[in-house]
Amino acid sequence: MTTTESTSAPAAAQSGGTLITQNMIEQFLYREARHLDDREFEKWLECYADDVVYWMPSWDDNDELTQDPESEISLIYYANKGGLADRVFRIRTERSSATSLPEARTSHNISNVEVIGRDGDIVDVRFNWHTMYFRYKTIDPYYGTSFYTIDFSGENPLIRRKTVVLKNDYIHHVVDIYHI
């Protein structure tokens, strides 16, 4: 994005865009996380634009993040909302290797929300997160940093790009959309 904003002031556009406050951004992020915790996957999908790019790069052998989801390994990569909708279908119909009974319980916690760029009604955001995951009498913590591009031009905000950096060194099983 072209304009960097301070998180201490409202992220109001300087060129005639919509007033977008830090609180509006945070409330949107909290709502998305709540939909995952409450297993409201269809409502969660409504947070995403049809052309969203959803990517979780992996760490390579040199402890560097992969850079190209088209040619390098990723933990999760969907080039559009259709991939996410398929993922939700698999979770709901138990056709997912990461999902079976009993259903997982999660608690998503978001912190350090920072506006890192703005271009009109499009806002780039960075934040840290910590997710607690419970299943089979075991608790697994997941943590990392996410980078979102959020479009505030419509009736409801929509995520246009989501990049999730999982910082766990070792994970015990396949990760899915509700882990992060």
C-alpha cells in the first residue's frame, strides 16, 4: 500500500476514503476469530472476498519462509474463496484428514493489531495471534503473525489477502483453517 498510517490515530483516508478506525479493524478481526471458535464456518466465509488469496507459507530447511505458493511448499494455500468453501465442506462432512469426531475446541486470541498501510478503502494490517486447540484430551498451542488486506469499500469489510505465519517449530498433526 502507498500510505502508512499510525495506529494511534484513526486510519481515516487522506484522499476522500471512508473513515476506518482502529476499533473497526479490531472488531472485524475479533468477529472472524469468533466465527472459528464457535464453528460458524459459513459466517466465517462471509468475511472473505471471492478473489481472496489465503496463504500459510512453510519454513524451509534454512529456517526461511517460502516465498511463492505456486512453486514452493505451503502449509495452506487457496487462490480464491472456492478453496475455502471446499475446506468448510470437508470439515462439515468429516471428509478432512484434520477433522473427525470429537470436534476440536479452539480459542483465538489477537494482539498487537497494527495498520501498516492504506490505499483508499483498502487497509493492510499486521497482528499477532495465539490459538489454543483442544482435542483428544490434549491441548496444543499455535502462535504466529498474520498479514491481512481488508477492503472496507462495501457494506461489510472483506479480507482480500490473508497470509499467516505459523511460528511453531513442530506441529503434532495436520493444520486446518480453525487452528489459525
